[in-house]
Amino acid sequence: MTLIPEEFVVRMRQLHGREGEKWARTLPELLGRCASRFGIRFEAPFSNLSWNLILKARQHGGTPVVLKLGFLKAGLVQELHVLRAYAGRGAVRVIDGDDELGALLLEHVEPGAPLSSIEDDQLATEIFSSVFRRLHCPSSTDAYPSMKAHFSGLERYRRRFSKGTGPLSEHWVERAEEYLNDLISSTNESVLLHGDLHHDNILSLGEGDWVVIDPKGMIGDRHFDTIQYLLNYEERGGDPLSVLHRRITMISEYLSLDPRRIAKWGVARGVLEACWRVEDENSDWPVGIQISERFSEYLR
């Protein structure tokens, strides 16, 4: 089995153009350096590769590990720092990392079934909440993006379009801006957020234990880290609105979070999604507004 599927090379070209494809073509040499640097031998790539090359490997003693390589080195370096900050809080264990190579060596999570494999939505939400409860930690560094930086797509949309000239309803853009400003200014405690905490980034370690993978890392209000979970598998156990209501109620009660604050982050996040899609010239930007509408309905 090839360690570098041709589909992954094509994916890198789609994402990053010629430079991405060039990087993908140099991967055999880079893997050789990683094998020497970390003392590992490779077995096979994981399926459904998207942003990074992720390989199953073994250390010389036979211990299974995972090597993660990315074209965007800065993102992997940030992931490395977040995982180390989360050590002992329920994140996948970092074995080693190399900033120059843009490589992470991680424990192999077994059995590794994602939270999405739990189809009972109430049970999945309970597990999510238990993972969430122990994950976050204060951060004294400004090395991570702020919430304002994360929502910069809203500012770019404003610069591109005068009020009312863009495809998005001015009503939603203004509401997102209002909520965002209020949420940021009223955040009492900023913590190191995962930034992409959803079903498929929470994996089973067996015996009822779970770990998180693939953090993005940002600083801000812990309420925001509930949003990505709320956006995924939104029809499990009912229609999207009823599922959203049930999940917010469960999460807010279990974690002592403000449900209205969660919903306001959801409204802003939906408009941000729409802005990103407009920026990418993606015609399905209304998906983002539909997200905002659901969270807004909750606020009513």
C-alpha cells in the first residue's frame, strides 16, 4: 500500500495550488527524515485524508503511533502547543514534535471510534459535556488567535460590501456584529479553546474514556467551544431545532453555562459561516444563515 495516496496529492493541489502539490511530491523524502528523527516505521495512511497526511506507524519497540504532517506548518505547530497545554485534561498524548519538519508524533488512540459512532444523541451529548468539563485551561500567552481575530471574516465582508450591497441580509450581519461585540466585551474569563470540538474530534479510548484530537487553538469564552458540536449531526433524535434545544439545555445544565450566551455565539457563528462561503465564492452561503436562524429561534 502506498503511503501517499494520489488522491491526497490532488487534494493538496486543490487546497494550495502548485506549492501544495510540490510539497506533496516531496513527501517521500520528508517521510524518510521523519522515520530517522522519530525512530519509527510506517504502516499505512488513514482513510479520508483531507488537510494533513496522517500515517499509522510503530516505534522500534512495536508501540503503535500516529505521524501527522501538514503543508501549513504553522497550524501543526500551534496544534502541538495546544495539545501540550491540554496534557492531563483529556487530549491525545503528544509523543514528540518537530517544528521544522511540520510533524507531530501522537499516541495511537485505540479503539479510536469517534463520538459520531454513538447514535443515541442524549448519550453523545453527555459524553461531550464530560469531555468539555475537564478540557479547558487558562492561558497567559497571546500566541493564539483571539475571538476577534477568529471572526475577522465579518470585517472582511464589511470591507468588501457597503451596507446592503452584499448577498447577506443586513439584518443578520448587524445582529452578528452586535452579539459578537457584546459577547467579547462581557467575557469574564478567557481560556484556551479547542476551536473545533465536534463529534469526529472526540475519540474512544475504551472503558468509557475519551480523548480530543485536532485542536485549532484560540483564546476566548468557553461557551463558544460548544458551537461546533451543536452544528454537527443536527438531525439525530429529532428535527434540527428540537435537537438544538435539547442539546443546549443538557450542555448548559451539565456545565453551568448560560444557554442564551451559547445561542448568541451560534447566531454570530452562522453569519461567519455565510461570510466565509461568500468569500470562497460558494453559492451555498444560505447554509450559514440557516444556522443563525435556528439559534435565533432558540433565543425567542
